[in-house]
Amino acid sequence: MKALKLGLPLHTLAGGAQDEVPLYTTEGGWLHLETEALVADAVKAKAEGFSGCKLKVGRPLAEDVARISAVREAVGPAFEIFTDANQAFTVDEAVRRAAAYQRLDIGWLEEPLPADDIEGHAVLSRHTSVPVAVGESLYSVLHFREYLERRACSVVQVDAGRIGGITPWLKVAHMAECFNIAVAPHFLMELHVSLCAAVPNARWVEYIPQLDTVTLEGMTIRDGCAIPSSAPGLGIVWDFEAIGKMAVEGSHKTIN
């Protein structure tokens, strides 16, 4: 609201640290897909200008390694491959798997352990050079503070929709900057592109175009990077007619 009143884009009002932020795609790396599909999606993403993709892990270790290896061979060394375990591992298994994934030069291991196991993440971080990414399942600024103080992660994936909005998101991002930790938020790219452009330590925006059906304009992408909107406010152009068609009868009211 403040940005609208001042006629400024959110990313400018909140700091204006970057003009663009690199994109990685997470749309084609699902665990149920076979290796050929993972490779095809990664190759397509690279051809479209993306600088990275994300693969789910959690199959037997040999299968995970084979799948990541196939993608790495197809895209070459200059393309980032991130991995996401969705909190699936125990500490010893995460340490073991990180050692196996490390030689494949992955960009990070995301949510390797249950989100409330801060000590487990600290142990893992001490035992691997693979960046450990957390944040999708954290709902408190203080929870992020604990992770950062204990050096239990090296990438913060704070989600504005889960942390409580723009102000707490910025608090987490600036706190991470104090620890020299990168920010790469989870989901909601249409909002996060502005927030990432506002801070200097935002490294990636996650490409998930799930709001396309309820917006009139997509996020601007140029040379594999997300470009923040120059329009005042959030820069999201909602399709209120489409949203209205999805609403449950009686779920909203007009206030005069």
C-alpha cells in the first residue's frame, strides 16, 4: 500500500539492490518422473535461457545418483542442478547422501531433514561442502534466526506467504545478509521477484508459473533472469474476473 501511495515499485521502495535476478525452474524435476523426462526438461530449460533446474531426491541412493548424473551429463558443468528432499532423510542418511551428491556439483540440498531439527541441519552443514537450503517450512523470523546463529544452513528460502508478508520477509533477508547467507525464496515468483530485487543477497528466483490463470500479465523474463515490474506497488496484475469465477459462493463481500 505504501508503494502505491508513493507511486513506486516495491523493489525500489524496499531497497532497489538489483535490476534482475537469475531464474531456475522446478517444474520438471519431480520424483515420479523417469530419468529421460528429467533430462529432457533440463535440456529444454537450458535452451530457454534458464541457468538452473531443481530435481527431487529420495529414491534409493544409487538411483538418485544415476538420475542427477544423467542430467549433469546432458546440461554440462555451467548449469546449476539443485536438489530437494522434502524433509525425507535422517541425519546420518543426509550426511551419506550429501557425500554422494557432492561429486555431481549440485547447487544445494534443500530440506534434507525435518524443518524443526535445527541441530541435525547444523551437523549436516559441518559434514558437507554442499550448500544446505531451508526455509520453505519455516514460519517465524526467530526460527530463521536460530538457523543462522547456529550455522545450520547456507541458503535461506524464506516464503512471503508463510513468514507473514513483506515486512517479515525483508527482516529475514536482511538478517541473512548479516551472516553472509544467500536468499532464494520458495514459490510465489510474481511477488518474490520484487523482494529479491530489493536486497543484495538474493541469488535466485524459483520459476513456478502457477498464478498464470489468475493474472493478466506474466512475470517479465529476459535472458534467463526475472525482471521486477516498474509499475507502482507489487507489480502483479490480478485477473479479478478469473478469481471471481473460482470463489466459493458467499466467501467474499463488497464493502462500500
